[in-house]
Amino acid sequence: MDEEYDVIVLGTGLKECILSGLLSVDGLKVLHMDRNDYYGGESTSLNLIQLWKRFRGNDKPPAHLGSSRDYNVDMIPKFIMANGSLVRVLIHTDVTKYLYFKAVDGSFVFNKGKVHKVPATDMEALKSSLMGIFEKRRAGKFFIYVQDYNENDPKTHDGMDLTRVTTRELIAKYGLADNTIDCIGHALALHRDDRYLDEPALDTMKRMKLYVESLARFQGGSPYIYPLYGLGELPQAFARLSAVYGGTYMLNKPECKVEFNEEGKACGVTSEGETARCKKVVCDPSYLPNKVRKVGRVARAIVIMSHPIPNTNDSHSVQVILPQKQLGRRSDMYLFCCSYSHNVAPKGKFIAFVSAEAESDIDEIFFDIYDRYEPVNEPSLDNCFISTSYDATTHFESTVIDVLNMYTLITGKVLDLSVDLSAASAAEE
């Protein structure tokens, strides 16, 4: 261990594993350590016995739930946008060869006490139970504008500069009702709260186009894909990638104390009396608690069921977004459901998660609550690159943005994600 590395990565959460893989592919000498004896950190996958031990305090789950090893319950479950940044990173690094994906059956939104399929095109708007006949026409016109919009072709802009026009002003032009706006902003553009309405509309436009293009990709009922056997496969796939490019992995390393030189810059990591020297440290918030601040809490409930989520067309995998306004909250709630069709539970069993930013005290007996942290340090001064904690969303877009920003901070480069998306066609199997 007494060697010098370009980067030492602490923690094998998904963000850290992606960065470890990317930096190894770039030719940097990487040492990756974790205090746990398993991959995944906060974003690990548990079998039924591990799940029972964590939440019930013993390792004897009831027999009617089936075999423990048939369960792969993700602690931070998130679906992957079929054309999104994470898929591009997977293809860029060739990690797709270690993974098999399957399309997710449904994408729904909660509105006025009911669950509706998220309409993403003018044709879907016409069929949607979310809107009356006149609203369907207005929404249809808006969706056509979104589909035709090309950032580089002013003829498609309809006289609007979306770097200046706010989302509220854009939507007002089409006269859309509040419930439709809720659906567009939260279930299509995947905003977590309503601040986007007063920000330039271009970001929302790009998010909507990504949703529509991802939806068209596998001709399924949603724009999302998910790995067979769950997300626990992802950190391990990036770990394999890092190893192929010469990265070194060490699990079950206690302490992992970051060492600093007299200038206050990270210069190594000590564990079990040995120090590995390095130029930069990448880690999750738990390894440098004095360089982060708490910014919120995420509450989750995990449910094992013998039936799909009601009113979702019997979908075996589904996301339902519950926009903040519909619930009288300050942020959205997310319902994620997966099942034996993605090999994460025994035949006939479904695993559902409800997650949200905690806005009040919650009975912790039934719920898992974790604190969310973000870094407050200046990496250029201390060479410490710390990821933010995972948020309550059940999709990956915000996670990958953090990874790509960290990659640019560490390397000074922007990752080129212009890849051939058809390389991830395993998802169709």
C-alpha cells in the first residue's frame, strides 16, 4: 500500500465507482478503498436476510417471502433514462458489456387523487385521462412545439429565445392548466420543485426532449431502463472496469484517514498503520465529515408485495411521481416499483419504495431516514473532491450531473459523451 497514486477514491458508492472507472480509463493511477466489506456504500443492494437484519434486527425473515438470495433490494433505487447521461457514460467506458438492462414498463404521475400515465407526445395527450378535450388540444400543440424545437434552428423557436424566456412564460403562451403544468414540470422534465418555472425555459425544454427521445428508444411504456439483478451490479461493473485499466481495489479497510500536508492539501490516506500517498482524494461525505454540511433528510419506506401497484396497467416495473402541489408539500414524492421481471425478487413478488425529502418528524421504526450532505470545501485548495449525498428522486439524472461536474473539477476536462447510443441495445432483450 505504501505507493503513490494520482487519485485515491474512498467509498464504493455508485458515484465514486463511476469516477474511479472514468479516471482509470484516462490513464490515472487509482487506488479505491472502502471501510465496508461489500461494494456499493449507501447505494448497495441487499438480499432478504441482509434487509431483515438491517431493519428488523434479526436474520430470520418469514418463509412466505421466499428465498433470500432471490432478492436484490437496492437501498437507493433509481431508474436510468434510456438516452440519458448515465447510459452515455456506460457506453463511453464500455461498461455495458458487464450489464444487462431491461426496459421499465410504466411512467405515471399522481394528479387529483388518481394515477395517470405521463403523456409525452401530442398523440398521448389526446388519449390522456389527465385532461379534458380542450386541454388535450392545447397540450398537443405544446408537445408538437417541443418535438420540433431545435436549439440551433431559430425557425423552430417560434420567436422565443428560451435562454431568456422563463418556463412560466413559455407555458403561458399555450394556456396550459395547472395540473398539466405539474405533469410537464415534474413527471416529464423531472424537476424536484417549482423553482424551474421562473428559470430560463431551455433547461426544461432539453429535459422534455430527453424524456421523449428516451421513450421512443425501446418503444416501451416508459423512458427508463433498469439493470437485471438491480443497481448493485453497477458499482461492481465500474470496479471491474477500473481493475482492467490498472486500478487497485481494497475493501474492508478500517479508518481510511485522509492525511493533509502543511498547506492543507490532501496528500495521502492511512489505514491499518500504512499510508498510501496521492495527489487528490475523491470520496463520499462520510469520509470527510468536517468538509460537508447537512442540507436535508430523505425518508424512505420499503414494501414487499404480491401484486403490482394499482392503476398502473399491471406494470411489473414502474415509476410514479407525486408532484409537491398535489400533496401540499415543498418537494415531490417518488414511488418506485420493481419485481421478479428484473430479477430483484422471487416470482410473484414486487418491491416498492416511497421516497421523499423529509419535511416533518417521521416514525423511524418503519422508515429509513438518512441525512443529505453537500461539500463546503474548495477542492483547488485542499485537493479533496467530495460527492453530494443521494437525493430522493427515483431516476439518475441528478446523480450523473454531480459525477460529471466532479470529473471536470478533478481532470480539468469535460467528458465527451457523444457516443453511439445503439451500443446499449442489450436493454431490449
